[in-house]
Amino acid sequence: MDKRTFLKNSAILALGGTVATSLPGSLVSVMAKGTTAGEKYILPKLDYAYDALEPHIDAMTMEIHHSKHHAGYTRKFNAALESAGLEDASVKDLFKKVSQQPAGIRNNGGGFYNHKVFWKSLSPNGGGTAGGDVGKAIEKSFGGFDKFQELFSKAAATRFGSGWAWLVKTNGGLVVTSTPNQDNPLMDVADQQGYPLLAIDVWEHAYYLKYQNRRTDYIAAFWNVVNWDYVNERFNKAAK
């Protein structure tokens, strides 16, 4: 590979690799991971194009969020695991005792996992009200979809600083909660623990390019792209 080709490929990798098919196989392999070849946790591919959620979430935000932020968490999570000698540990086992883990595992492991749930929580064919088993559970736990939506939106809007809002399945039913930074309800540090069903990222990088300081507008737009099929899938998985 000559210098010009190497520099071109390096630039493409830095931009998230939108033309991966033109690259040598070794580079495509690294790009697909978003990390270094051989590392355990990989950057997941999205089920839709970066512009597929417009006008609700813009393409530039999606590309930067996925190819930069999520890729960065993935890379640093692998590095933190290697540093701690925990490469063989599962994410969920780490989260159960995350208070005993180095900050790099807590922050980057959360960033890796939370974004995986978030991307799947979105769909260009999403929106509307929840149906299926999770719709029934929402009705039972909150008294109706409108009340759930109100509580979830409030949790997202009032999360101070950076963090997440969640719909969580617990032994007592469904609960709405929020977590700071990259924490999540699977972690032993969470105020409300349980199995995450739906997530919204309220870090500024998730919405600031389009909505600036109008977080509530971003939250309102989010409801147009919620993937209720995926939420039902997680609900039924948790029920087993």
C-alpha cells in the first residue's frame, strides 16, 4: 500500500468508514470492530443509515455519536479490561459489582452497553404507542401510555447534566428511572436496579447540533422513532 492510499484509508476510518467496501479486508475488519483486531467488544453496526431518523435526529449527530463517541467508549472499554486483566468477564457480571471496578470499566463499559441499547431503541419505522406485552405492562404499571410517556419525558428532561432515562423491568413491574453519566440500571450503583427495556441518551452530544439547549424538543422528537418491537423483545427476554 503506497503512502497516498494509506492516508486516504486512514481518513475514511476516522470518519466512520462509510465506503468500507473499497478498503482492504484487514482495514474493513478493524473498522467493523471500531477498535483493534482481536478485542472482545466491538462497535455494533446500526440497523439503519445515519440519515434514516431525520428529521427527528439528524444525520451528522448520528454519525458523530456512533462513529466517534460510541467507538471511543468501545475502544477504551477494551483497554480498561485489558489493564485490569478482566478480558474474559461479561458485561453483566462486571455491572453487578461495578462499584468495585476501576472507573474506566464503569464509565466506558456503561458507554459501550448503553449505546447498544439506545441504537436498537430507535427505528425509522418507530413511534406511536406501545403494543404487545410491554404495552399491557405499561398500562398495568402506569395506568396508561400517556402517563408513562409523561414520566419518562420528565425523567429525561430533569436528569441534571449528562445521563440517561430508562424504562426498567423489575420484580414489581415496570419503573421509569434515570442515571448519571454512563451508569445504567444493571449496575450496583444505580438507585433503581432492574433490566433496561428502553433508553434515551440525554448527553448533549446526542442532540446539541440540532436542538442546542432545547433538550425537551429532542425528547419530544424521540417518541417519533421509538422501536417498540425491540422494547417488546427485551421485555419478553426479561420475562423468561
